[in-house]
Amino acid sequence: MEHPRKAFGWAARDSSGILFPFNFSRRETGENDVTFKVLYCGICHSDLHMVKNEWGNTTYPLVPGHEIVGIVTEVGSKVEKFKVGDKVGVGCMVQSCRKCQSCTDNLENYCPQMVLTYGANNIDGTITYGGYSNFMVADQHFVIRIPDALPLDAAAPLLCAGITVYSPIMYFGLNKPGLHLGVVGLGGLGHMAVKFGKAFGMKVTVISTSPAKKNEAIQHLGSDSFLLSTDQHQMKGAMGTLDGIIDTVSAVHPLVPLLGLLKSHGKIVMVGAPEKPLELPVFPLIMGRKLVAGSCIGGIQETQEMIDFAATHGVKPDIEVIPMDYVNTAMERLLKADVKYRFVIDIGNTLNPTS
């Protein structure tokens, strides 16, 4: 099905994951829709998985991107939340059923019919295309207002990386000043967990397999301490000291040593997604009433709260802004974890339809 409006972006055509210039179409602005010119789009690690079909559910051609910000150019007749010229963004989803319990509870991210921003079947039967493109059309309910205090390029990764760590910190009560938060992994998600933890007034410890991350964690990001997870002496010395842990690692890794770091009633929340199951003995959970949980992004209302909190408290991701034609190199670097900490594509200035 072709939509009436011509659009342009970059798409992967097969599992090589290589992105090329791509002409496609988007719908006209409906009565509840907001159309905006895309200025910046972050590169999420899930974009890399999707372009290579590593999760086995990719539909090609695929236009990635779910950390999208820009300026409103048109609004539908029933749109009341936004006007032309507003700074806005769209994150990981563009539609849900709006009727189920999850939707009623402002948890559209857990709706069984939630529609992802790209590579998913939309309610009109078409495939969704993401933010590596010149403009977006989205239902106003799924559009986030970007406060003036947040630079647009830095706001983009908050729409995925930011909400992914903010939501579990809030839901599991780990946002109270004085609590001790552990952050496993220091990448795009981990560095945001450190920043939000410090903004909440918490003590933050970074836990990593890489000793090279210590200075970065403490000197640059302001974490209070650093644990080398492969050093048994360090890990033993920190046993029973953490109120909660946000685990951002997507590789297979042991959970038992992390459980040992928790106080009684402590919680590990998984936001990384290892491809293979992790081993979880029950005994360490029983001895301390500990909890291993999971969390996936956040609802629209909470995403807006997160963006507003970030603007008020100066919480911004560390980004490297790149031109559109650098995207394939950026994907190669992302695969090697060669970025501090999030690539953001300058769509507005570098997406050229003649590329």
C-alpha cells in the first residue's frame, strides 16, 4: 500500500544491514496526527539488531530510528496538544489499542497491540518506517513535547535510552535520595542510569568487566564508586551494600555475583536483553527476599515526565553527532562499542535526497 506523501530516508534492504538512500511514502496528516520535520535521530543498539535481522522478525526494506526529534510542520483538525513550530519527539511506539488495562494505566508499552515505530504492522496494514528519514507523521497521543531547556540533539536518545532506565528506577522505588544504586554496564543505557541516579540524589556504583571504565565512571560521569566484576576481592567487599541494580548488559553474564551485592529486599532490574537464557539459582533469592525483574521502555505519560525531569535537572546523554552518510560506519563502530555513548544523526542538515 502506497501512501500519498513522498518521503525519503535510509533503509536496510537485506540482512547485510547496510543502509542505502530510500524513497518511500507516509500518510497524510489525519485529524489526530502531528507531522514534523525530523532534525535528529539517535542510533539505538536495537537498530543494529534489526537491520541485520538478528531477532528474526525484520521486514525489509527497513527504515530504522526510534529516538526522533524535530519541529512540527502540520497538525490535524482535532490536535490540541501541539501546534506548528513546537519541538517534539517520537520514541519506540506509534500506536496501541488504547482500550486494554495496560493502555488504561498509561502503560501503552505493555499493550499486546502496541505498534513499534519502525518495522511493524500498523493499524492500516502498512509497515512503519522510522526516524532515519526527512519527516514523521504520528498520532498526537504518541508525540512527546521537548522542553526548550533540552538541546534537540541530546533529547533524542532520552526517548529510548533515557526512559528505559528511568522507568524501572521509578517503578521499583529506587529514586529516593540516599539509596545505593548499582549500574551494570557502562554504555548508552548505563551512562543514563548513572546520570538519573545522581540527579535523584542517590549513591551510584558502576559495575563492569572493563577496568578501563573506572576513570570514565567516576571522573566523567560522577559515579561514587566502581566495581570490577571479575575481581572477586572487590565483589566480596561490596556484598550486601546495594539497594537495587539496573542491569543494562545484553551479553550473557552471571547473575549470582550481582545478587550477592544486594541488601535484603534488593532488586535487580534487567533492561538489557541477552539472546540466550541466563542462569538463575533460586537459593540466593530466597536468602534475602531478593527480586529479579524486567522492564521495557515506559508509557507515554511517564516518557513526558522523564523528559521534563531531564530538562529541569540538566540530565543529558553524551552524544556524538554524525552526518547521515556516516551511518554505516557508525553501525560498525557501535558493534565494537566504539562510541561514548550514543550516536545521533543530524538528519536536518545532512539527509540529502540526492545522496
